[in-house]
Amino acid sequence: MTSRPGYRSRALPVAIPVPVAQGGPGEGYPYAWSVFRWLDGTTGRPLAEPVLFARDVAGFLAALREVDPAGAPAAFRGEPLAERDGSTRAVIARLRGTVDAGAATAVWDAALRAPAWEGPAVWLHGDLQPGNVLVDRGRLSAVIDFECMGVGDPAVDLIAAWYLMDAPARAAFRAALGRAADDAMWARGRGWALTIALNELSYYRGTNPVMADTARLVIDRLTEEDSPARRPV
């Protein structure tokens, strides 16, 4: 993997956005805005090197978690999953008939049973989805869109396992993370992937087919993993 000089943080193994200009609301555009340097790479699937890509993502997360969090804000996502219980069950009910509500509830219940994160809050990207990672020659080349970043439970970033990877790549990703993806962390990661995907499917199914299809794929991956037919006997 390569990236242009100056585009890579010394703390991270792949390129991240570098702002070159920022501005505030003005006539005709009521929002803050930024201009970033161009980063080479493409988004989307399929991946030419899924297992190597999965290990790249694991390396990025391991490095991100080592960055000093002193003074960092709370992440947009990163709170205990229990705080999302009511809203997640409500969206499962709204999507009944669109998704397998029983299977989704089983995934969610398992995530809530997992021990909560008791370690220090660490840096999170918070939104590792297909549109937010760049790939070059099958390898992770850059991570973009840090709008959700902050500190919190690192399980949030495990959503990458279901948003970006098939089953073999997911296994390689977890193996590369080692103790940072123990059973409790993995279960909470599944819960985060589920609650995010459910809400995205509910919100985007009539307006953004790409986002809705991605959310459906994530939900299918999670519920198929939890299917009795896939459990060892």
C-alpha cells in the first residue's frame, strides 16, 4: 500500500483526509464547509483481496485505539448499547415483514447480554461503511469521513466486520484483532452493526437504494450467523 506524501498520519497506517480550507455559512450555503486533499482509491465491492483488506482494517483500528484520547469528545456512537434498547426494538417492530424480526431480536438480545465495556474510552471512527473506506489494488488505502469520530466503546468500529467483509474475511479480521475482539466485544459489535443497519434501512428504504441495500446485506449477515441451521450440533 502506498499513499502520497503528506497524506498519512504518523500514527495511522493508511491515509486520512487532510483539510486545506475551511469556511462557515454564507449566502446561498447555510453550513460549515471544508476542502480536503484528494485521496486515491475506490469505494464499493467486490474486493480483490478480501482477507488482506480485512487485516488492513484491523491494523487501522489497532493503531487508532493507541492514539492519545486526552481531551477528545465523546463519539457520535459509543454509548452503552442498553441506551439504544427501546429505539432498536421499535425499529425492529416497524420493519417486521421486511426483516426477520425474530432473528434480529435474537442478535440484539445477545448483544445486550454481553458484558459492557469497562476499559478507558478510545478513539473511534464510528462509521466504517463501504462509502467511507478507499481501496487500491485490493488493499485498504485510506479511511475518510470522520464526522462520527470521538471516544467511546471500541466495539462500535467492529461494524466493519459486517459492513465491509464476507465470512472468511470477517474471520481473518477477528483473528488479526486478537484480544481486542473477545467474545464480549464481538457481541457488542454485532449489536452496533444491527442497530445502525436497522435504522438505516428504515430511513433510506424509500429514498436511497444503495444505503438501503447495504443495510439489508448487513442485517442478513448478522441474522444468518445467528440462525439455528448454522450453529454447530
